[in-house]
Amino acid sequence: MAIVEISVAPLGTGEGGVSRYVAACVELVKASGLNYELTPMGTVIEGEIDELFPLLQRMHEAPFGMAAQRVSTLIKLDDRRDGAAHDLKGKVAVVEDRMKTHPNG
């Protein structure tokens, strides 16, 4: 399973905010059925690579369908294949557990 963080931002729209574009992208994620988490700076999604890449492309294309002329998309991908548990909640839990047992690092 892979985890990806994506941030899609239209440029030069003449609008002060981008929330309507973000909402359109998040609706695509919702429709995919994949587990995700919306954050203030992007959306984190977990799934198999063959599910994620087509979704990422649709998300990148969404602002163009809303009359944007330029789109900047940042993608960070963590693809772990060694069999260890690797999901949104698990990654956070491991760090939180480490902080409890080793408070100074």
C-alpha cells in the first residue's frame, strides 16, 4: 500500500482563495472510495499505486475543467513494499508511541 500527499493549486485565476478547486478535488477522492485525510495544506490518500495515479491525474485536471489556465500540483509518495503495516493511522501511531517511550527523540 502507498500513501500520497497531494496539493493542487490553480494559478492566475484572479480569485483570492482556492477552496472551490480544493473541494472539487476532494470530491474526486471521496468518489474513489479510498481512505483519505484532508489537511490544511493538502490531501493525504492511501491505496494501491494503480488506484492512486489515475486519481492524482484526475485531481490535477479538475481545475482546468473549472477554467483555470495553469495548475501547480505537488505530490509526495511513500510506497512501502516490505510487508510492514503502512497506513494513515499506523504511521502516526508509531511516531506517537515513540514519543511516549523516548520523549527526547
